[in-house]
Amino acid sequence: MRRRGVDVVAVTPALLAAALAAAPPEERQLAELDRVRATIADQIQLSAYDLVDELVHGWTVSPPFPAPTPVVLAGVTVPVGLGTGLQALVENHLTAVLGHHPTTHLQLVHCPACAAVVVRSGPEATVISRGVDDPAVLADLGGDGGRYALFLDLEAEGARLVLRARLTRLTPELPIVWARTLSSAAGAPALLRQPDDLVSAEAARAEYLDALRDRGPISVPARLAIRTYALPDDDGVPPPPYLWLQTGVELATTTDQAWTASLVAGYSFVPQAYQGILAQARVHRLVSGRSRSHVRPDLYAFAGAAVISTWGPATIAFRDRPVNTDELLAAAALEGPRTSFGALHTGLEVRLGQRLGFSAFLETLPSLADSGNLGAYVRVLGVPFASFGSEVTCWF
Amino acid sequence: MTLWLLAAPLAAADPMPGLVRSRDALRRLDCERLSAWDAADRYPGRVPRPEGREVDPDRTYVVCADRLFAPGFRDPGAEAALWGMSDTAASAAAAARATGLARIWHVEVFHASSPVAAKLGFAVKAALVAEGLAVSDRAPRLGPDDLDVLLRLEPLRAYPAACARWAATGGLSGEDALLGVVQLDRRATALQVGVCADGGWTWLR
């Protein structure tokens, strides 16, 4: 990128880190301090917006003035230790929310003299102050004298973020006509209300819970799964891949859907090869957060057990001794034995909006562990995982 | 931001120091005890609402959350004053109300840190309004000569002298009272509260 004849080179993070490491200790400390400040400001920004929303919502329910009244935004102060960036964000958010809610009867007006430092000299004294602290100066500068000033203060008190607001009438006695204190506990989820249509905190929480519960704790999965089996180390014929169609029921055991359990039944059919049925139970645990997300994919880990019963010419490999080619050809002409076995599996699943999921798992067949027809994709503590599966699931 | 919810008496997620959690981690926490209803309101989806079931009146939740500012980020004196600012303001306002003075209240905070003083002043004014008292944003002024003398006095004599000067110069009239929140010693975290009315200073706390 070229600007005013100067090449601007994109600095990689590695180069930036090297530059910081070479800087004097004081500069590194200042840089680290700025980074920590930015992190803290990011963390409390949404909570600050929540408090401002609650403040304005209170004004829509109970306006401080009987009619639309000009008000000067005289000052917004942020927690000690943070800079003017968060202050500007809060000011802009307040202005936007008030603009969308004229029923508050607060009309923000611009008053440059209010925030400026003014000097007033008289026979008694020379006073240096902000204009908003000396209404006589505002009157001399042509103000109508009937305005009000709004002050906002945000402060971090332990784990709580506290917003204080007051309205002061700009007359010589500067009476405070209205004041309120609101606090937000750290860790409480931000309500994220729409700035152009504020609702009460209770209504916002109800919407949040409805979004969490979504379709309720019970859903019906429809799944397409494929299981493949590892090649044996010695002579033997592995089973063919199995394609399963599964459906059942899944239950979210917690409101945040961090734990779910499912019970499904499946059917597999390949003409002239095999048929199979299975019953499978699983437990899922959310590992990508504390609760299900509405804006990003969720990652679940799961473990489960299945009972599979299969029959057909191609199922001869499910036995505890190696199959040779002659036996395989002989079985092709017959119905083939019916074999039932149990399996244990564990894997990972990515879910998109709790509607679509993709998973992969490894499965061990304990009763066929010594079968010469199955190898192992991986061995964990001596346990062979002979089957690898992948699935696509839709929830209804 | 780490958050633990501990349903007393079940210690499912105990934040106390132990094998995997240090004392420093505990110092970064701010804990409070909530009823089951308050916890369900504040943390929907994480704490089930006690509805449709028999409510156990003894069931409470201890909610521990990381402090917004880690220890050491801000000056320790300022952090101590700001952490308890709501309680300080509420107690000062309650003390003012207890005087029974039907005046227009002004607030002055004397603290080593100017930003902290401004914050405390804001909090005390809001608390006074919440107590139903009439409050003014006007700051009574003193001339430079008066300030020069007062700054040379020890604190316990300076505030009564300032109160007398306010009355003498018209900074405070018979309809006004001033609530002073004072840090007598720069090293102290506790704040004293006094009232200036009719030219006389009274320590409330």
C-alpha cells in the first residue's frame, strides 16, 4: 500500500513481537498496559451498553420530564484506569439509543460552552471552571438558562460494573433533579437488546431463555453414518463398509445443552451383501464453551455403545477366526450367518445451530478383538479401535 | 471471564485454594451469596428457576466472579476506595439523613486521588437523592487566601475552619448543609464523614 509516497509495509506479528522485545523496558510495560486496558474495555463494553439500555428503558417507562426537554450531555466518565475510547463508545451508544426513543423526553443538544473551560472575572473573584459548573457564564454566552445537564459515571466495583446518572438543572444553584444507580454483575450474560426497540430486562431475559430452549429439550435426529473396518494385519477378509440410516430421540439434560443423551435405531441394507440393524446410545458433552452458542459452531465430545445385528453373505467376516477366500465365495451363495455383537465408540461432533452436525468416531468391538478379520486403526492402552465412522446428522 | 456457581451446600465447583488453584486466583475473585431466585434471574440458563418444585428457603448460591480489574492494575488505595464505593456512599447518605437536617445538601470529597474523589462525589450525590434529600451540584467556594491558611492546618482543624469560612463568605447559607467525605490519612482506606451546617462542623463517622 502506498500513501503520500511512503511505502506502508504490513508488519507481521512476529516482527512486531521482535520490535517490542527490543524496546526499552518502560515502553514494553506501557505497551502491555495498553493491551490490558483494551482487553478490560472489550470485556465491559457490552455490560456498559446493557446498563445504558436499562437506564434509557427506565426513562421510556417513567420519563424524568413531562415534555421533551433539551438536555446537554455534560460528561461521561469511565472506570479509573481506562481511557477515552470506552468513553466515546458509551457516549455514542447513549446518543443512538436516546435518538431511537423520543418518549424519554430527553432531547440531547449541543453546547460547546458547557464542556469548555471558562473564566469569569468579577469584583469578588476570578473563577475558572467548566461552563456547566457556572450557569451564569452560560447565560452570559447566550444560553436560555433552562437547560438540563446529564452526567454519567461508570465504575468497576470489584466484579460489578456500576452506572450512575444524574440530571442537573443549569441554574445558579445547580439542583439535582433526578439520579439513579444501576449495577451489573460480571459474568451475567449481556442482554443485547435492540437499540431501536428497548424492552425491559425481564423481557430480554425471557427472549434469551427462549433462544436457549429453542425447540425444547427433545429433538429427533436423522443420521446418515458410514462405518469402515481396518484391514487385518494377517490373512483375513475385513467386513465391507456399512452405510447406516439412523433415527431416534435426543434429550438435552441441561438448559444450556452442555450435556445431551441420545438413543437411536438404525438400518443398513446393501442388496445381495448384507442387512443390519443397530441400537445405539450416546452421551454428548459440549467442549467448546459453557453453553450452546447461537452464533458459532459447537463442538461436542461423545461416547456411546451400540448393539449391531447383521446378516447376509458379506457378514461372514464378523467371526472370531480369519476368513479365507474359499469360505467367502461359499458364503456368497448362501444367506450367510446372522451375527450380533456389541461395540463401544468415542468421537467428536461439530454442530451448526443444533440443526446440522458432522461427526467422526472410533469404535472398538470387544467380542471381535481377537478376530483375524479386523485390524486396528489405532490402539489405546492395548484396546484396538477397529472401526472408523463418520456421520451427518440433522435434528428436527 | 471465569465464573463459578457454587450451590451451597454442594461444593461442585469450589474456588477455594487447593492443589489446582492458588491464593492469587482467589484474590482475583469477588464473591456474593444470592438466593435461588436472584441467581436464576441473573444467570438464566445456568441456574434453573425454582418453580414448579418445592422451594427450599435455605438453598442459596455463592457466585464468584473475576474482578473486573486484576489486583495491581490500579493503585491499591484507589482500588480499595472504589471497591466499596457503593457501600461508602450509601452509609454516608444514611448518616446525612439521620441528622434530620432539612437542607439543600452539597457534597465535597477530600481524597488523595482526584479521579477517586470525583467518583466518590458522584456516588454520594446519587445516594443522597436516593434517600429523598435535596441535593445541589454547586461547590461552595473559598478564596485563595483561605485555602492558603487551611492547607497549613492539620486535617482535624482544617475542616471545621473551612466550614466557618464557608458560612462567613456566603458559600453556604442557612438553607444549605455540606456533607464531607474525608480521607484523613493518605494511607487509610476508611473514610470519615462530617457535616457542615450553620458554620459548625460535626463528625458523623
